[in-house]
Amino acid sequence: MSHARKPPAPERAKLVRDGFTMPEADYALLKALKSRLHEVQREAKKSELLRAGLRALAELDPPALAAALDRLTPVKTGRPRKTAP
């Protein structure tokens, strides 16, 4: 009786948790993109859209990448101050 060995499970990617701030218009764009995907019966999480965007940016040459970043409205970085109750 021969026992077949299971192939090793693929190694899971290490996940990193992060937080960031974006303008309301960009956040609304995530919602609009999710809505557009309904046309092709595809759901997406915000993180999937952000990851897909990163992959698309990674394909740009450096001048095109810089131009894409130059089109963004700058945002103030850091966490907002907590207001006293």
C-alpha cells in the first residue's frame, strides 16, 4: 500500500497592516471603481483596488510615474490631533 505525499502548501504572503490618509475625492473614487466593477459582476475590496493601482504604477517608466504623482493634490501627513471632549 503506497501513501502519496501531499505537496507542500504554497507559502502564504506576509501581510502588513498600515494606515494612511487620503482626500475624500480619492476615497470616493474607490467607491466609484467598486461600482464600475458591478457591471462585470466582479466585487473588489478597497485593498484590492489599491494593490491593483500599485501594480499599474509599477509598470510606468520613471518619468510617467513622476507625472502621475505630480497630478495628485498634496495632503497633510500625520494623524489629526485629538480634540478635547
